[in-house]
Amino acid sequence: MKYLYLPECDWLYQDFSCREPGSCVLASPGYPGLYPPNRQCKYLITTSSIHTQVLIIFTALLLPHNHCGTDYIAIYQGSTPSSHLLTTVCANRRTQLQYPGPNLLLEFSSGPPVPPYDYNGFLATLEFIEKISSTESSNILPVKTTEPGVMMDGTSAPRHATLKPGCDILYSGNDTRSGHFNSRSLSWRPTCSLTFLGRNTDIVHVSLFNYMLKLSSPADLYEVCISITLFLEQQTFVSSDNIMTLVLRRLGPPTSSTETDTEFLDGAFLFHDEQVDGTLQPDTLCDVDYYGLSSPLEGRISNPGTQHLFWNIEGALRCSQRFIPAANQSVTITVSTLSRMSPDPHCHTQCGDGGCQCVANLLPLSQMDHLLLVTDSGQVVSCLCGDFQQQWLPVSLRSWSPLKVVYSVAHYSWNMKGFVFKASYTFNTDAACGHTTITHPAGEINSRNVTAPTLSLNYYFHQECTWLLDSKVERQLTVELATNQNRPCTAWNVSVHQYEENRIDGVGQLLHTFCPRDRSKEYSLPWKMNTVLLRLQAMTRKLPEYAIRWNSQIVRANTRVSGPTSTPGHNTGTSSRVTWTCLCVIMQTWFTVLAK
């Protein structure tokens, strides 16, 4: 029997250990004797090929009738009981089931003893079947070759794979962009190589699903390294240019007639064009950056999770696509289609003047499928989830600062890839605002008109702009904001902050906030505050319209007409009395001179 025993009646079955018919058997504890009450046993079945399916044949099954709530066999598409439940088997209904990999979990549960106390559980056999669909046949390596480019049955090798003598193979990015490889389909040689050659603008992304390699020990024994296909950690590698070669070196031929001892390497590859699909971020599976200066000015946002690299992902999947406009640019992101998003009673979408937001009940958002538009600082500017209504689409967001589109699936698997969306991006040349340093003691900042398409119901503008008013002279600074718009502060506002040089954004203590409903308002800063930061924040359907004016009252010796605004903590009344006392002394001296 080819299986691995784990503590507490948990078992692991792997396809490469169960090649011979009848070599792997599942059974309830104590079979053919009576199984113990109040037990839970798990049987994890793993496959190491994207084309392998699992056939489970229950040859014997005897569980209590009308006790399917306590005595049953649950089958999950995944490695944990929190995975998707495929079916439940109970009573004495013998059956056979066939499912794809990469992981299947059988959980046997028993309740209290039931008369007549003669239930002995179940017995099942495993078979692993290679099932190649027509849509994926172009990604299969040949099983054996007699000469380069010719299959054993005389047909040609797959179009994208170029066979070389022995067990070397070449994949070309001109012929395929994504695929699966498995060295077990090659004839045995001491050294095999898989070469991935992309286009000039490609990088190569490779993920290892499963492998078995032998390392010689000083005692001439073998230490076997096995990835047991639990897929809790990605084994990914990214090239620095358009070519990558995997070299498999094996110590010797199989020591038996079975394939159990054969060393192998199994995984998937992806050719990633960084000029079109963004710059892939290191140590990530699907996070990319689009730069306004180097990326195409417009394009589609790809739907993650559909390439072969994702076959061994199980659980939460989160992919981020970041768009970074240049100083004279904005970026517009439009979500046009959203489908297969499961209705979730714990989350629904609300769209209003401040954008679309996810309203979650009971569960955190991370446990529900959703699509986010978020800033670099983590501010969520748009969120779609749950019972999203298609009539709200398209949702568009135009921003003058970096944005991330975050695709989040709570329970991802290759067979249940999550929801599908279609979106596009456009980099626009319109320097409305950004981050500016101004040294003039007085001046005016006006909002700029931006040409926008015919506005739909859910077309939003997002702005984060800062102006650093920096002057080295002693002054009293007065800032005024004027606007014709009557909007709430949550739509847009301009805030005045102390400048903190040690912070990346420079935003320090909040001093004052201008709201558009004020229409026109003036604020005088404390005396000698030479450097101050103005910050505009907007998330609204209508582009903000404003005029920001500032003026510095520079005080010179013997020209002071009235005292400046007191610094924080000063007694205003005392300052006023001192000023009047000085004025009285001057007037008394002047009258004395006139009298003479």
C-alpha cells in the first residue's frame, strides 16, 4: 500500500505513489472491524499534474441509516474542511466519484454508537486518471520520443515545444504564453533541461507545483526531498531577462520497474510582457506596476487567476495592479463588467456621491470576494462586493495620484477561480495638481479645467494634492479659500498642516480645514510660522473648483502698525494692552513737541 500515515488517523495519498492499480486503499479506522465512535479522520489526496483526475471507488460502505448528520464521509475540493464541499456519502449507498486536483480531502466522521452495533465503515480504492481537455492539449509535453520532434505514435510534438535529442525541450513565447510542464513525460536521461525563451520584452515566471529529487548521502543512501503538494507556500522564480533554463540532474535510473522511485519536476510557466502587462513585482505571484511614462497610454486590466501558474493555489488570492501617473498625468480606471461574483449576505455595495463602498456585516472584508480601488496610503476610494447591481456599471475613477486595483478572492481554487471582471485604464496628460513647493510670499492657486468624457452615473474624481508654502522670512501668513460649489466636506476639502520634514508626505499637525460649503473663508496662521502645507483631498462626482490665495505680512522694525496674531499659548489680551501702552507713549511725546 502506497500511502503516508499521519498522526490521529490522518492519511496522505499522492498520485506518484499510487500508479499501480489497487496500490492505494482508503478505509475507516479498524476496517473490516467496527469503527470507533466519536472520531474524525482525514484522508488528503494530492495530484501533481494539471491533467490528473482522482477516481474514488467505494467498494464497501456500511454506515447507520438516518444518521447522515453524525456518520458520513464529506469530500472537499481542497485540503481543509473549510474548502468547497463537493458531496457527502452516508448510509450504505456505494458509489464512485471522479474529481480534478490538485487537492481533495475526505473527512470521515462518526457519532455515538448506533444499534445493532455492527457498522464497519467503508473501504475505497483510488485511481489517478490522466484526462486532457481539448483546450489544454497544446500545453502537454510528449510522453516519449524516438527522435527530435516526433511522438511515439508518429505525430508531431506540440507546436510550442521544440524537442531536442534526449530529454531537452524548448518553449517559445512566440507560440504560447502560458503552460504546464512535467519531466515524468520525458524519457530518462541523467540530465534534462527545460528552456523558456520569451520575446525581447518578456520575462519568464516559473512556479514549481511538485517535485521528487534524490540527494546522495555519505553512507551511499538516498535522502528523498518531496514536495507533498499541500501548496501552502509558492515556489516561484522570475528571470531577469527573456530566457530561463531549468536543469534536472538525476543520480541514476529508476531502481525498480515502478515509477515510484523516478525523480521528477512538475510545474507551470508564464511569459510576462512587461511593456504591456506592467512590471512584475519581486517575490509576488501576480502584483504588477504600470508607470505612466513607460507603459502604453491605454490598455486592458487582466483578470488574474486564469494562467497555469495559479493551478496549485488554494485559499485566499489577492492580486494588486498599481497605476502610477507621471507628474503631468492622471490615470482613469473603468470597471465595465463584473460577473460570477457570488451574492454574499454579509456584504453589499453602496454607490453615492463619495464613490462605491463595500458595507460588510459580521464578517471582515478579507473573507468575502471583492474588487478594490485603493490609494498608496491605503485609502479605499472604491469597493465592489456582494449583491453588486450591474446597472451601476461602468464605474470610473480618475486620479492624479497612484491607484491600485486589488482583486481579492476569499476561497480560490483552479476549479473555482472566483469572479470575473473587465476593466481598462488610460493615462491622461492633464497636470491638474500634484506636489508643489512655492517660495513666493503671496500668490494664488486656481483649480484647472479638465476635459472629461460624458459623465456617467458613477464617474468619480480623486485628487490628493499638496502645496508647500515655504518662506525664510519672518511673517504672518493668511490663507483664504473661495469656491462657488456648495459641497460637503466629505466630497472635497483643503486642510492646513504644520510641515514635518521627517515624514514622507510632510503632513504634520492639522491647523485648519476649509470646506466648500464655507464658500469663502480666511485663516491667519500663528506668527513666524514660515513653512506650512496645504492639502487638497477630493473624492467626488464633480471636479473641485476653487481659488486659494495666500498673503504674507512681513514685519520690519519701527513699522509695526498692530501686533501679529499671537503664537499658540500666548495671552491675546496682554499683547493688546502692550500695543496700546506703546501707542499712548508715542502720542504723549508728540503733544509735548507741539506745545513747545
